[in-house]
Amino acid sequence: MSTDLLPDDLEPLERAHWEALQEGRLEFQRCACCHHAWLPPRPECPSCLTSQWGWELAGGFGELISWVVYHHAPQPVLRARLPYAVALVELDEGPRMIASLQGVPGDALPWCGARVVLSVVDVEGLRLARFGLVAADSRQGASRVGAS
Ligand SMILES: [Zn+2]
């Protein structure tokens, strides 16, 4: 586990989220009153403002809402990764999050609405959430349809 690499100044809810990710789990918050689900972590439901909520484990699948390919590095440490894609993903459970999008070939760009799958990857000792496009033959439930 790489929690030693987490910044010291993380808020407690951010720390809980990042510590779960270091253990390989993507967790989000769900409101106990209105059932709204959200990321990033915050102390109140952004929909109804209650502080009654709980953590839930993301199933690992979602939909590509939007994406961008960076051809210029905003920080020098990212130059070696150019070009790289960053996506806005809506998890199947509802929360939206921004993360790297893996495996985007330059000639076959993804489409909005594409299915994506989560992977938690180690980047220089810190585990980060990344998404990749789901192949058409491995979509959730596809094997069940094929077997009937
Ligand atoms: Zn709520």
C-alpha cells in the first residue's frame, strides 16, 4: 500500500477516498436521504445537503461522457506521456469523475457514450483510477446474451 505518498494536507474524506484507492477500491458517497451518489468526496450531499451518507464500492463500469487528448504537458513530469487522454466518466452508480483514459489509439478516437471499465494502476508507487474502453465482445452482460 502506498498511503505514505498521499499528501499530508488531504481533508479526512479525501484521505478516506484515496486510502481505499490505494487498496484497489474506488469508493464514492451515496446519500441516505435522497440516494444521490457523488464524487469527489464532500461532507454533505450536493443534492439535498444532508450529512447522512455512506461509502459505496464502485462496480468498475461506466460511460464516457467526454474526453480530451493532451498534446502539450501542463507540467514537465507529464511530457513523457504525451499524447495522453483524460476523460469525464459517469460511473454506472451515478457519480462522475475525471481520470486518465487508457488505450486511445490516435486513429480510432472513442465516442461519447462508449462503455468504459475501471482499472486501478500503480503510477510511481501511487495507485490511480484509470479507465479503458470496453471491447464490444466483453461488454457487461454480453457473454450471457451470447450463451442463450
Ligand atoms: Zn441527498
